[in-house]
Amino acid sequence: NDRLDIEAVDLADPTVFKLFQRGETRGVFQFESGGMQDLLMKMVPDRIEDLIAANALYRPGPMELIPTYCARKHGREKVPEVHPIMDAILKETYGIMVYQEQVMQIFNQLGGIELSNAYKLIKAISKKTVDVIAKFKPDFIKGVMDKGVPREKADEIFDFILKFGGYGFNKSHSTRYAVVAFQTAYMKTYHPVEYMTAVLTFEMGDTTKMVEYIDECRRMT
């Protein structure tokens, strides 16, 4: 049986990551744009977590954090140490708040705020709802100080979250996108003729895209 189980492909396959690293992602789900190709060549992703982060960061606002992510990933910039709990939560993304779930964990584990309230607080930060933020701030500051952090540092942490927490993207959403992106890149890597045929068939009604994909097929031969 030669049927390919696309859900069983190795998400750590280095050959597929090389395609991402070269920015050859025409026809790859969510990673087609010139800006995303540029990001991939700078990031040099080598694990699925990088693709998940790329998906979440490539949006207005979080985009400004992309150079920092790349610099820290490649050791050009040190990952700052803020607090052991916070550092552990943000380890996967080099100390950068990329996901809503990370911000919720910081509120919960560091600030002692219940997860249901942590979710309300994230929404308030992204919408800049000042009264809701003001309502939860004292609880967070107290929770952080209970962990032995001085008041001034606790305030700093809260301000840091206010600045970047509102950018948080849903990680589960971004993860599924990244997996589908990897699966399409896998097909393009190992079954290029069949995959590009399918892409061309799917886009048959769009002349502009057809021209782009035919160019891509030429480049691949």
C-alpha cells in the first residue's frame, strides 16, 4: 500500500525544513507571501515551534518582534532573565510573548490570577480596556510580590505584559496552521510533480496565481 498518511509525516524532517530555510514556499499553506519568505530566510527555522511562532508573529504589531526572535534564536542577542517562572513559560519563544496561552500562564503562575480572570485580562489588554486592567493589576502585583519579587520589579513585569501581551495569538490555532504548512511543504519536497499539479488544478480560475505557480514549476525543474 503506497498511500501516504499525511498526518503521520515526521514533523522534524530536516529536508523539509531546508525548503522553509531557502524561502521556497510558493504553494505552501500560509507561508507564500514575499514577506513570509523573507522572514523564513532570516529565521532559518529548524523545528516546528519556529513555524508556529512565525505564523503568530507575521501580523501587524507582533511583526516588530521578529528581528528580536531571530537575533535570540541565532545567539546574537541574549535572552533576558525576568523571573524563573516567566522565563520557563517564554523559553520556547526566546523570552518573547508570542501566544495568548503564555500570557495567561504568566498571569496565573506568576501573578496567582485564576485562569478565567487571566483570559478576561488578556482580552482587556488587547482591547485596551483601562478599567478592567486597573481592576486586576493590584491582584497581579500582590501575587508577584508573594513570590518574593520587589514591588518595583512587579510593576515592571506588569508594564512589560501591557506592552506585549495584547499581541498574543492563539497558539492552538497557530499550531494547526504550522502543521498544515509543514504537510504541504513535505508534499512539495518529496512529491513535487503531484503536489504542484494539485495546486495548479485548484487555482485554475485565477490567472495571476496560475502564472506564479507555472513560474515556480519552472524554477523547480
